Amino acid sequence: MKISELETFDSVEAAADPLVQEELINMAWEDGDIPALTHALSVIAKARGMTDVAGKAGITRPALYKALSPTGNPSLSSLIGIMKALDIKASFSTRHV
């Protein structure tokens, strides 16, 4: 098979499935990598509609794009607002050795 015959993977289209969204955010959270977490939130927000998510988060659409961009660095309050808008609930536990 030639590379030109391969289909392009669209992460936003794949993230239309709520189970994919859940797995995506859990993987990013487990990695503890901020860029991975903001990317996961960006993909999920795009799948759900950036305008709707921004409205629910109480921020402007451009601010949402900026916060979730590869160079974005959202404040904790913005991050929590975005997660609430996406109905994402985080839970914490200690690591048992």
C-alpha cells in the first residue's frame, strides 16, 4: 500500500465518540503532561463545538482556542471551567507503594 492510499486520521472526528473522549482525557491525565492534557481537551472541545464549550466555560471562543493551543498555558480556573463545560470530572487518589 502506498502512503498516498492511506486515509488521514481525524482525531476530532474520532473524538465524537464519548468513550474515545473519556479514554483520551484519562490517558493525558495519567501522563501528567500539560501539553497532552490541553491537546486532549482541545480535541474534545472541537468535537463538541468550540462555541458551545466556550459559552459554557464562560470565556470567549478566541480565549478557548488560545488556552488550548500548543503554546497555551491556561490558568487553573480556566482549566476547571473548561473541564466543567465538557462535563469532565477529575478524581484523585494517592499512589500506594
